[in-house]
Amino acid sequence: MSEQYLTVTALTKYLKRKMELDPHLRNVWLRGEISNFKLHTRGHMYLTIKDDQARMQAVMFAGSNKNLTFMPENGMNVLVRGEVNVFESYGQYQLYIKEMEPDGIGALYLAFEQLKEKLENKGFFDPVHKKPIPPIPKHIGVITSPTGAAVRDILTTITRRFPLADATVLPVLVQGPNAAASITGAIEQANQMDLFDVLIVGRGGGSIEELWSFNEEIVATAIFNSKIPIISAVGHETDTTISDFVADLRAPTPTGAAEMAVPSRLELLDRTSELERRLQRALSGLYSEHEKTLKRLMSSYAFRYPQQLVSQKEQQLDTASERLQRTFDNQLTRLGTNLRQLDLRLMQQHPERQVETASTDVKLLEKNLQRAMGWIVDKEKVDLSTMISKLSLLNPLEIMKRGFSVPYSNDGAIIKSVQQLDKGDQLSIRLADGVANCQVIDTKENRNE
Amino acid sequence: MSEQAELSFEQAMKQLEDIVEKLEAGDVPLEKAIDYYQEGMQLSKLCNDKLVNVQDKMVKIMNEQGTLEPFDVQEEE
């Protein structure tokens, strides 16, 4: 009985073989709703496919999902194709998805809307990035299929409208899985060549699948990064691709793109003849203006009456020279007068004259001095005799002669008050003709004070 | 004129337009204006000649080596 036991691995392998041998499970077409969607960093997608009653684990490896034109989301209804197999480690059966597309809404339409929104958010459509198309290009690069109506329409239109421009076709695939890379490569190559001043990128009309490469992100990015201005021309007027949004100018058709890329030769001929007319008009305008000026000058007073002009000048000259002479004479007279006056003043200041004056002064001063001296001496004499008689009046001896005497104390001082004297004091009295020595008997003070 | 022969149509056109504008501004001395006029008329003739006596340019195609070779535009039958 014991040999009936199996290992888990053995049973799992058995089940796996069973499943792998069932051709129905090898290729399953399944319709369901996505949930638990998870995009692993390594690129694999893990999700659950479910309906109302059941759910199934599913995985879509990077190798398979790289071709997806849209990004799966939870709640999205999808149609998937894949195989059912066992994931041995978990003992779990799951669906290995090979292909997936949205159910109900077209996969391409969804992808278009998703990429459009993404690029719009990145600013790819912003008018600030639009480069101007050169008005008269020298070399046009045409990136399209070398066969078909589009390339023919573009080239015949260019050569018909403006044969001066060079045109070079950069042949690319415009549909199929390699088209996007082919178009991208051509845009990048054109940018490295330094040959073209404008590029036309496009193709003729077709189904959305046929036009699809112009909705690819790599193509949009190449157009956005192009330094050369790009005119897009994809399909018919009603076909709008991502490339049309990114391009610097969108043409409705390939023929329209060529018309936008080059000016019309006939229009340019009109333009040059118009410029020529303007050139002639400008010059003849300038001529007639100068002619007018010349006529005005010729008819001016100076040209009509040259003699008058000269005689007028002559008269002016005469007046001026007369004035000059007169001024000169006046000046001379004035200077002569000045000179004579100065001479006179100088003569008055002659030193001899000064000496004369001075010696007269000296004599006068001498006389005055002598007279003054005489006055002074006389006056002094009078004063002296007056003084002498005054003095003789004041001489105490003279006074004493009239009966006055002077008392002296023993120490020789003149006694002027009875208060200086006491009873019995010795004193001497000087009289006019001698001295009397005396003694005080009594003193009596006057009371009349 | 030998100098002008080197001019591209676009350059000639641009120069012609500049000259017309300068002349129309009116503040050019007469002698200079005559020079401009003569130059302008030559440029105009050059542009005109280029537009009238144009030979059809050979359209080219780039081959896989990145070199250019003549390309024959097939008319639709």
C-alpha cells in the first residue's frame, strides 16, 4: 500500500502533463473582465480574468505583452487568447495569455486615445514647439514609401509648383510591424544629414491598421525631436494620426503637403515683377523728388538775380570799410587826447616842481617855528615873574612880618591844635626875626565848632 | 554678377525685398539709390530667370548606403 503514495511534485507534474496533452487547453479563447491587474517591474503582467461566477489567475509575459497596443486596466473587458497550464510551485492552474485586445471598443482606437492623452500631457502638441516652415525651401526630404500614389503626388506637385527646389525620397515602410521603426530611422537620418530644410512625412490613405505606424509613440517622438520642420501628410483629410498632432504643420493629403512645402513658381513670378515695379516706382519717386528740389533751387532768388546779390554785397563792403576807417580815426583821436592829458599830469608831477614847493614849505615852517618859539619864551618870562610875585606872597617870613608866628614842638613838628599840647609842655615859637622858647601854662579849646 | 550667380533663389529674393524696402523708405542718397536700383534690377532678373528658365530638377532617392541616386517618378497608368 505504501508504494501507492505520490509526492506532491509527482502529482503536480502528472496534472501538468494531462493539461499539456489536451489540445483544447493549448489554445483557449476567453472573454472576461480584468481585475487585480499588476505590471511587474520586469515587464510581466499579472491579472485575474473573471466573469460573474468564476475567476482565473492569468499572466502575460513581457515577451507577449510588448505587442499590446493599449495598456490593460482593471474593469476593462477583454478578449484573450492563451493556454492553460499549471504553475507548479503553487500547484495552481493559470492562463498564460498570448494576445489580448479590448472587448467592445476597438483596441487601436483605445491605444490611439491613450497615446494622444499621454503625449498631449508631455506637451508634444504644444504650439510653442511648432517650427516655422521655410518660405522658399531648397531641399525637401520626402519620407514615405517609394511606391504608390503618395510619393508620386508629392514629387509631381513639388516639381510643378517650384522646380527650383531639390527633392529627395527617403524610402520607408509605411505599414506593417516594421514601419514605425523604419519611419523613425529615416527622420533621425534626415536630421543627421544637414541637407534638408523641410521634411514631408506621410503616406496615402488606408485603414486605421494600415495607418497605424503613424500613431506609434516612437514615430511621434522622432517627429517631436526633429530639428528640421516636418509637414505630416497621412491618408486623407478625414484620417487623423498622432503624427499629425505632433508635426509642425499638418497637411490634409500628400498633395497638400507638397503645396505647403513649396511656394508656387507663378506666384513667385508675380512677386518678383511686383518687386521690380516697386523698385522702379521707388527710384522714379526719388528722381522726381530730387528734380523738384533742383528746380526749386534753380528758381531761387540767388540764381535769378546774381548781379543784385553781388552789388548788395559790395555795398555792404563799402559800409563796413567806412565804419572801419571811422572807428580807427576816432580811436586815434581819443588816444591822442589821453596821451596829452597824461603828459600834462606827468609834468605837474615833475620833481623840480616838488622841490620848489617843498623848500617854500620849509621856509614857511622855519618862520613859524621861530615865531612860535618867541611866543613861548615871552610867555614863559611873564609866567615866571607872576610865579615869583605869587611865591613872595606865600613866603612865611613875609607873613610873619605881618605879625604871625609858628609854634614847634620839641621834636620839631608844627603844632596845629591845642589838643597836641598839655600843661607844662615845652615849645618854641618862631617869629619873623627869631625864636622864643616857652612853657604851656594852660590850654583852652574853642567851643565854637 | 558673378557673385550673384552663386546666390540661391531664396537669397536673391530676400536681397531684392530688402533693397525694395530700403528704397521705399526714401532716405537713401540718390547715388546710393541708383546703385540699389541697379542691384535690385539684376536680382529681379536673376530671380525671374531662375523661375522661367528652369530645368526640371532630378528627383533623387536615398539608397540603403545613404547615398542619393536618381529617382524616376512613375506616372500612374
